[in-house]
Amino acid sequence: MKPPSRPGTVLLTDHAWPDDSVERAVIEEAGHTLVTGPAEPASAETIEELVTEHRPAGILTCWAPVSAAAIEASPALGIVARLGVGLDNIAVDTATERGVWVTNVPDYCVEEVSDHAVGMVLAWTRGLTAFDRAVRAGRWNPASARLRRLSTLTCGIVGYGRIGRATAHKLGAFGCRILAHDPHAPNDAAGVEMAGLEELLRRSDVVILHVPLTPGTYHIIGAEQLALMKPGGLLVNVSRGGLVDTGAVVKALDSGQLDGAAFDVLESEPHVPAELLEQQGALLTPHVAFSSDASVTELRRRAAEEVVRILAGEAPAHACNHPRGLRTASGDRR
């Protein structure tokens, strides 16, 4: 990798792991300085203050909001690199207008997220969570089992990208029927039946969400969509909390329209609504579907390497925008 025209400052806004050692090693080896913000994602205003103070040439962000004001606060800024896949915490349009690259790491956790989704389906079909709670509470009652055979069920996957395909492949090994919905229907969906969203909801016993959060997918699952599902089904969300109207899910669980809701993400996270916690059919994990020892290390290294590439005047490996009037590593436009 060729050296940058001159050293720059890189701001790590937040991190969902104990330290910044992986990022620091990559950034400092390339001759730059890493400044690390608070581990927990701070407010947009706090991030704007950090950017104003340090004037970074690059920003690495996990979950903290990188607002339009933050992007505009550093004249030298050349890249905002997401430590993850989704871009809903970054003002991408502003970055594009100001000639700033936005990148992500789209394929680092394909196996982990698809494993998590399949694990949630198995926990529901086999009653793992409910029985664990019952045994710990002193109830040993195998006669209460109302379990399901996965191979007889239809699983609908909303979003048939990298992770959706992996989930379909893994669920297919259990013998269940797989439906998938995606605006860009692929030509190579062997063993998977492509369907419209309404048809998928009507026919599926299990619905799994593998789509990004955009204005067009916000609350893609609400009361109207839940009413279309087979009574007593399972909804799995391992993508973004804003895809689902949580209040509508609680009502569907109360009525029995849904038997289970397995969420790794919530629109209100880290706050968990009390009415959701009260639902016996809710299986909740704290936004960890992406995580494994291998995936997290890969994510951190590859995101930091994207920053180094841009500051060296090279093209990113995974560009998420087409910046206008690109900047050089010195901050000048070209």
C-alpha cells in the first residue's frame, strides 16, 4: 500500500468491543493518528464536537450517528467507514455532496447472522427458550410440549442478498420449503421460490428479515403485514429494529396471531419496551447476531484498511456512494 501524502487523524467514534487495538495497529502502521471516542455510541452532538475538535481525515464509526453537521465540520474529511453493513447512522447524502467516501464491510458476518437466524428458528420449533425458563423455575413438564417439525414448515426470507442466501441454504438442509422476496430477484435461486411480499407473508410459517433499513423498508412489517401471516407463526428480525413496528408485534403476540417474535435488534435499542419483555413468545438478544471472534476481528481490520486506502489516494474496496469532487489525501478537491 503506497504511503499517504501526509499523516492524518482518524476518529473512531465508538466500538462494540473492549479496546481499539486492531484499528490502532492498522491506522498507526500507515502513519496516521487514531483518536478514540467513548466506547458506547454517543449523541450526534457529541460526535460533532469530537469532529470539530480533531478535524479528522477519516472517521470510523460503529453505531454512533455521523450527522451532516459532523461531516461538514472537518474540511479534510475524506472517508466515513462503517464498522458494519448498514448505513442508517451516517448522513450519506451529505458525504456524497462534500466529496467524502462512505464505505462498509458488507460480507464480514454472513455466516454469523445467518446462523443466528437459524438458531432462533430452531429455538422456536424445539421450544428451547421456553423449556429452559420452565426448568429453571422448577417446572419439569414434558407433557406440555407443543413442538414443531421444521421440515414440514414454510420459511419466508425477506431480502435475498448474501445473508438471505446463506440462511436459505442452511434452512434448506432441514428440508423445509423456502420462499424469498427481493426487489432484485436473482436468476440462480435454486431450491428457493421467489414470491411477492404479500404472498410470502400469507404462505410462511416463519418470516425472517434480511433487508437494510431505508425509508422504503421502515416498518415493512406492521399490523397490516402481521395480519396476513398464518396464525401462530414466528417473526425473526436480525437486520435493523426499524423494519418492524414493535407495538404491532406485541399486539399480535397478545392475540395469538404470532406465536413467537425473535429479535436481535429493536427500534428503541438499547431500551427494551416493558410490554415486549412481558411476552412469553419473545426471544431477545442484544444486537449480537454479527458477532464472533473471527467476524469482529475481520470487521475491525477491513474497515480500518478502507480508511488507509482512501488516505493513500486509492479507491475503496466497498464504496457505498459516488462522491462529488473527490478530495485528495491533503483535503484538496480533485
